[in-house]
Amino acid sequence: MLEPEVDEEYGAEVQERAWQQVAEAGASALSLKAIAKQMGLTAPALYRYFASRDDLLTELIVSAYRDLADVVQTAAHAPDSATERLTAISAAIRKWALTNPHRYLLIYGTPVPGYAAPEEATTLARQIFAPILEGFSEGFEPTGATAGPRRSLAFWTRLHGVLSLEIAGHFVGMGFDPAALYADEVAALLSEL
């Protein structure tokens, strides 16, 4: 068996090549055989690192969620008011998504048929959403038990709607700035805070 450092090195290369596949052809096209061929290995040799394509996909998804969760947590701790925190969080999410479009689309794009994400991914997704829920729960006067959660979900879905359309290229040729549209959405959603 290879030394642990070598195993980690190969595992990292497998993931790097997997990210290249996801970026070029989408998560559904992820193939351990293709990665093995690129690395000059047999497909069974990769089973030492990942037991199946879904195990590799899980590692990629969890990695993307962890990365975004770190970005959101950092943004959530900087400003003082709920409005400032939510503005910082939304800007950090957009910056991360535009810098990592394949990672963004892996976790917020079209699901991979037949794949079920592990609990760890759900836990990380909750960590990403928690500061938004907190911001809306803190920033609004309670008008009912569901006011904060409803407003936070509206914020979440509208921002991801704009981001998803931008990353997928649907705004190309429309003659407006997607960054301005995103900022306007954030401002409109936070205007009641």
C-alpha cells in the first residue's frame, strides 16, 4: 500500500481532475474511468481513494459546501447591524459563486439523477443559511412566528435566482449589469429591515 502522503496526493489529484470534469461537462458526466485514464491508472486503482462515483461526488459536494460555509461565516461576523451582515453575506456568496461557478452549480444547480446527498451536506447547507435566518429574525419586528423565516427564504430564493441565471449565462446580451441587478435585489429585500 502507498504511504499516507502519497495516498493523499493521489486523492487530491483525483478530486482536481473531477472538478475539471464537472466544470467542462457537468456533474452527471463525472467518470472514474475517465479520471483513471487521465492519470494513467486503471479504474479499479481509483477505488482505493473513492469506492464509487457517488463517493467522489459526495466529496466534491461536501468540499464545495464547506468552502461556501466558511465564506458565509466570515462575512457574517464582520458587520454590526443585521442589514450590514446580510449585505456582506450576499456579496460574499455572489463573489464565491462567480469565482467558483462549477462548485456553485454542483450544489445549487440541477441535481444528479439517482444521487442522494449525505447528512453532512445538509448540515453544511444549514450553516450557510443560518446567518441569513438570524439576520432576518433579528432585523425585523416580530409580526408573527414565521415572519423571519419567510423573509429569509424570500431573500435566499431571489438571490439564488439572480445568481443562477447569471452563472448560466442567461443575462448575456440583455444590456444590463448583473451585479447591479443583484445589488438592487439585496437592497429591495433589506429595505424593510
